[in-house]
Amino acid sequence: MSVAEGSVRDVLAANLKQVRTQRGLSLSELSRRSKIGKATLSQLESGTGNPTIETVFSLSRVLEVPISDLVDRRPSDGVTVVRAADVELLSGEGVDLRPLRRIESGDSMFEVYDQQVRAGCTQESLGHTGTEHTVVQAGRLGVRVNGRTVELGPGDYVGFDAAMPHSYTALDGAVRSVLLLHYRAEQRLHLSDPGPNACGPGDSAWPPPQDTASS
């Protein structure tokens, strides 16, 4: 079942408990490592919580699994068509993600997302599993990776190790892009059953201060 066939909340509830159990972690230990409250984790596993991008990426980082191992199921073979209107948004402080496709090839796995950075917003990430690739379709995107900043326009590409702290900032109106996450074999965990504050215009500053140790 793909996200389009079931809510992110329901799919995460089923997958999170299974992955946590396979990792041998209690709710308390997962709460300690992820800095997510035990009550919140319990709600997520029962299907009553409200997952955000920050929560899902934090769990992906701590559990060391691809994001789609938490919020997606393996799609059926054949022609796959995903309508934007049918995909549930996964939202964060400044970004809206639509999971479109999980692609497995040999020892690698890829996740494809339609990504929109909201106007005047910044999305921060402490890092997560995988290699991150972004191609800007519309707008101007500021990208900061481990202290280094770049600006991208339509058609521009950036790629980096997603384990490094990084952020996306919409510099001039909303930014539309394609996000591709790539996972190597050692970064994957096969499931046994495959079946900052909210922002507004002007809230973010660009470019941010440079770290002394840039990549």
C-alpha cells in the first residue's frame, strides 16, 4: 500500500512500531535518542498522532532507516501514476513534501518527492540517512549544508550527504523542486511485511552566518 492508498498517519503507525521493535528499542529509549516525547511516540504508534517532517526525519536519523520505510509501503508492479491531488502532504516548518515514488534498483533505493518551500520560510534539518539531491523547478532556493551556502535557480541542482546539518530557504517567493533521496544497501532496513517556529514572509534571513568550519 502506498501513501496515496492510506494516510501517512496510519502507515507510520504500522511501520514505526515494527522498525522500533526490530531495532530492539523501547519507547523510552527511542524518546531519549530522538528527543521526541514518549507520549508523542505512543500516539504515533497508535495512529492518533500528527506526524510532521521534523518528527519523521528525526526518527529516520535515529532508527537509521530510509524515510519511506516509515511512511510508505512497496508499490505494486506495472505502470504507476501518482496524482498530486491524491497524495497527502507531509509538512514541516517551511516545506511541504508529497511522496511520489519509491524505486528499488540492485542494492540501492531511491525516494522521489515533490517539494515546495513556502515563501519566506526556512526548513532546518539536523541531518538524516541517505544522500540528498534537489533540482529546482521554479523560484530561488538558498541551500546551506554544514556551514556552506549556495543559491539555486530553475534548472540548478545540488547534492550532498544528508547526514550533515542542512537547510532550505525560499529567497523570492515559494520554491518548487524535485527532491530525490538515495540510500545504499547498508543504510536500508527491509521491513518483514512490505504489505524553529512557524514562519511567514520576512521571518528568515539570507544568507545565514557562515560557520568557521565549512565543508
